[in-house]
Amino acid sequence: MLLGASLLTAVFVALGVWQVQRMGWKHDLIARVEARVQAAPVAPPPITEWPRVQADPAAFEYRRLRLQGEFLHADEALVQAVTERGAGFWVVTPLRQADGQTVLVNRGFITSAQRDPAARGAPAPDGQVTVTGLLRLSEPGGGFLRKNDANADRWHSRDVAAIATARGLPMARVAPFFVDAEATPQAAAWPVGGLTVLRFSDSHLVYALTWFGMALMAVVAAAYLLRDGVGRSPPLAAKTSLVA
């Protein structure tokens, strides 16, 4: 029993230390993301860096970008969304840049009643445009319970490869990420950008305290077992007299 309590103590302490290390990593991640979203926008990663984006996505996600090009409105996709404004759709539109590379842009949120572009209150931007937004990673497959259905044109996630393929875009020239567009000065304009949710769970301190608390309980249990065992051991003199 004493050996078991000692082993449990060691395991609980190790798990507590691991959670402290995870907490440090999470705080560093949050600090890096906050710095990126507040930084001056930079050019999107060129095609030569796309393999790096896929190999090390954490080094690029939430980087603030500025793109220039022309929207391909005929190829837009509506992706189901639930936001602070309610349920509706993300309007994901390919943006073709001057170098021929294409980046999918999440232009923002619309309600279900605004599926028709004519119902969005303002004409879609035409010609050369400049877009500022955050680099986001592709969301392959679909939502938690629903899968994307390209044949029916039903989208539950912003799956870059699937949307680009369904729209017949040349995959070799389509970036493996998309961009969440920032809000525009036009208050009444739809889609509504700038709705990226930056929320990271940070419960590592609670988990660490839980594991350290369990380690302390194991130590107390071991001490109790040790004391109880000593208390129940007959004195040496008594053992000797019995033998005599």
C-alpha cells in the first residue's frame, strides 16, 4: 500500500508539472496571437512558402495580411455559420491576385435572408480591391456533426481544397489557407467582416492545482498508512516475553 501511494504521488506530481508547462506554452501562444492581430498587415505568404504554411501552421495562423486582387464573385460559396449576430452564412469568395495566385477570402457574415447578393444592401466590390484580414487555416471535412456536400453545394466548414475544387479553380494556384476579412467602414454593408473569434481555453492552472492536490492527498494517505502500521506493530519487549 505504501509503495502504491508513493507511485501515485509521483504520477500526480508529474501530471501537475506537465500542466504547468502546458500553461506556459498556452500563455506564449496567446501573447503571439495577440501580437499578430495587432501588427501592421503584411503581404500574404507567396506560393514558395505554402509548403511551410502546411508544415508549420502555428507559425502563420492569425497573421494579419493585406491582399490586392479581383474577387471572383461567380465562384463564391456560402458556409453555414453561427455568430454573435445569429445564424446565417459566411460569404467565401476567391480573390485572384495579379500574379495569378488565388486566396479564398471570408468576406463576412450574412443572414439566411441575404443569400441572394441583391439582398445585401450594397453591390459587391468590383475590379481591383484591397482586403485586410487574418490568415486562417483550412477546415477540412465539415462541422462537428455535418459533413460538407460539394455536390449539393452545402458547406459547414471553410474547407479550402474542397471549395476550390468544387468551383473548378486551379488547385496549384490556390493558397492552402483562407483570410478572414476585417470589418469595413460601411456600417450598413453586408457581408459583415471582423467577426473572427479569438478564444483559447486556459484551464491548465486549475488542472495543475487538481493534480498537485491529489498528490498531497496521496502523501497524507501514505503517512497515515505508515503511522497506522507502526502503531499496530507490537513492542519488541512484548514479542520477546511471548517467545520466552
